[in-house]
Amino acid sequence: STTFICTSKSYSLPHSLNEPRLTTVDSTCQSLEAGAPIAGSAGSSVLVIQPQKKQRCRLDGQETKASTLITSSANDFSDPVYKEIAIMNGCINRMSKEELRAKLSEFKLETTGVKDVLKKRLKNYYKKLKLMLKESNCADSYYDYICIIDFEATCEEGNPPEFIHEIIEFSVVLLNTHTLEIEDTFQQYVRPEINTQLSDFCINLTGITQDQVDKADTFPQVLKKVIDWMKLKELGTKYKYSILTDGSWDMSKFLNIQCQLSRLKYPPFAKKWISIRKSYGNFYKVPRSQIKLTIMLEKLGMDYDGRPHSGL
């Protein structure tokens, strides 16, 4: 049998292990393809499996008699670390759903979701940890924060093509990637200037009332408040961060159109972002046509928190 001795401490996914790749969306916007940073902690665990070939490997980064790790880059797939990862993946593939949950619980990781999601989560944890142990100089390349942005916009039933959408709610959730805790939120309603009267359909869909938008600031004023709020949080100066959205529409469509309507320069912070739909589809190998928020939550065994079509 082969014994995998797993020891770990709290960690966060380094940027260098998940290098973002920019993909052009249009002439003014780009999307950032990257997996969301992960944080977790683990105790010690011993896992015994029966592989075809004997090999010993340790998660504490120490060498064993049967396995000698060389100092080549973790991006070199000839590195023995990838053989260790492959062996562990085979072991994980043979686990039952109950065994997967037990192992994830030992590592203090989320235990909800279907079996394929549990397997992927455990494999990813092990892989990231092994590669992090080989990359000793990447501690300064984490995202410290994720800014989750959501817009609500004016709308009509059926969304006729000639209708001009204006942002009427600007919401941001600030997530600490090291603690996975929400540290702060920003939420402001926005007064539309073209279609000033909200349709009944829009009010029922978003829960935003005519009185709320009538009393709100215009978009240029709200955008300035957002930028000031981000500066106050020292995002982009003291702390590294990334924007995250549910799909590309918020940035490439709604914000882009609104900046043109308000005659504003497109804000630099919004020129690249993480699309959670794209990242989820790439990570779990799911076609994007089959991805939406309700399906992602269902597959991950999570419940919807909040009101649909509301920023917060």
C-alpha cells in the first residue's frame, strides 16, 4: 500500500498558480479568465490506497526514499510532483461520496455538492497545495480581495431591441480571500436620465421603486462614490484585488452603455474581471450554455441568499 501523509496549514491560492488570461470582449472591455482564489486550512491525515506501482509522497514537501523531488519549475510537467498528483487523483476517483465528504471535512473544506463537485474540490485542494509547496516565492501574488459587482438596469417586458438600458442600482460586495468573509458592501440606487419612469415590469422584477430612483444620484455621481470607496479600502494600492461578475453583461454591456450615455471614460478598474460563469464552466468542464446561477448553486449544494435581480 502507499501512504499519503497530508499535513498543511492555512493558505490562499497564489496568483502565480492561477495566471489570468485576458480575452478580448470588444474594443473597450476585456474579461479575465481565472478561477476564484481559494482559502482553507487542514489538519493532519493519513490516507492508504492500493496503486499499481508503489510510491510514497508527502504533502509536507519532504522527500521520501521512493520519491525525489527536483527543483525544476512547477510548470514543467515532467516534474515528479505531477506524478504524485496523478496518483492522488486516482485515489480520489475511487472514493465514495461519503469518503469524499469525510476527507473534505478533515481539511476543513466545503462538503456540499454532487459527487463530481466533491471530487474536483478535493483534487484541486491537493494539487494547489502541492504546487504551492514548490513555488516558494509566490506569497506576494495573492488577490487580497474580490470585488463582486452587480448592476440592475431599466427594462421593459420582452426587452425590445430599441430599448436603452440605464443602470439604476450599483452594488459591490468586498470579499476577503484569506478569510472568505464579506468585509464590506457598497450599494447605491441611480437616477435614470433617459427613461426616467420605471416600467411596472422593471419594478416587479428588481424590487426597485420609482421613489428610490427619483431620490438617487445620477450615474456620474454614483461612479465617483464607488471609486472613492475603493480608494478608501486601499484596493489597487495596499491590497491586490480583482473584479468578479456573474457573466460578462454587467461590464461589457451595461457599464459600457452607461458610460457612453453619461459621456464618461470607461473606468480602468472595470477593464478586466473574473466571470464566475466562465470560471465555473472551465473548472467543472461544463458548457457555458448550461451554466446559470441557479444551476451552479444547485450543483454546489448551496442555497440562494437574497432577492433575485437585486444587487445585495
